[in-house]
Amino acid sequence: MLGVAWGIVEGNEVLVVGAVLDEEHRLIGQEVPAIFDGESPREVLPLAGFALPYDDLRFQECHVMPPAYCLSERYREAVLAEAGRVAVRVVPEHGGA
């Protein structure tokens, strides 16, 4: 299951989209936690529907993980549009689009 996580990077709130979650909505692996400054994300949610539950430009950055680019075109485009809505800057991770 894919999800979102947010935490702090250099004093700024940063969102990660396309994080891989287990059945209990916990992050799988260390790739996403490694983005944040030495702490666990403050919130982890499953990626469901076409809208992220955050205000416009709430985050300084939104990192889009490779699994998000594997979604169907319609869903991927909606997720990327939402990433652009909630963050000042969208950062593709590991060769994303």
C-alpha cells in the first residue's frame, strides 16, 4: 500500500508521497525515514483518493518516491497535481518523472 509521510528537514515541514506502507500503515524500509532529520515522520497516512488532506503550500518540499510513478496515468497525474498544490517545491526521488 502507498502512503504519505511528513516530517522535518532542516526546520521545514516536508511531505513524502509514495511511501510504501504495511497493513497497519507503518513505513516499510528506511528510504523514507532517511529523508527526515534524525527522527520518525510526524504523521503517516495511506494514500487514498485523489486529494491530500493538507492546505495549499503547507510544505516547503514534497518528495515523490518511485512507487508513485508506477500508478496508472490518471491516478499518478492526480497525485502529482496534489503534490504541487501542497508544496512549494516537488522533488522527484531516484529518477522519477
